[in-house]
Amino acid sequence: QVQLVESGGGLVQPGGSLRLSCAASGSIFRVNAMGWYRQAPGKQRQLVASITSRGSTNYAESVKGRFTISSENAKNTVFLQMNSLRPEDTAVYYCYIQYGWSQSTHWGQGTQVTVSS
């Protein structure tokens, strides 16, 4: 059984920073990628950033230059450093891991990020 545990969400003022962490555990092998999606109220879930096991990264246009994704492959852990946060970054952030021969995908429970003065 695969579990993902997220941490680091919270309330921050516009212009502030937060760092999200997500640790995956269980029967995980051949990891392809890890990353983060977010979902704001009334909106569809959207990709924020992803990182492959080889370190290639991908970002949503709206977060480029402000967010940085990184990982510790040996620990199946992914991080999201979020700087210069804006009210429109407010959402529930979900981490995911894609692994195995069949590219299975598992999700975390989500962590709330609220950017407000």
C-alpha cells in the first residue's frame, strides 16, 4: 500500500513564502515522476509542477519564476518552494507519485494554502 503524506500548507500574506513537503512510502519502485497539482474552489485541478526521476522539471506558466520543485529520490520525497505568493495561489495542493511498470499514480490527501492579508 502506497501512502503520501503532505505538510507545509497554511495561511500566508501576499508576497510571502511557503514550503510544501510530500513523503511517499510503501511498495514503490521505478519512480517516474513526482509533483504537485492544485485545486481552487469551483475550478478544475491543475498541474503546478512536476519533476522526473532524472531531475527534469515542468512548471505551470503562472508559477514560473516563483515556485521551485525539488526531490530526494532516495526518500521518495518531493518539495515545493513557493515564493512571492499571490491570492490566486490559494488552493488545496495535492502531491502525486507516478511509478512502476504500469505508471501507477497515487495522490496525497491535500494541504490547504491560503494567501490573504
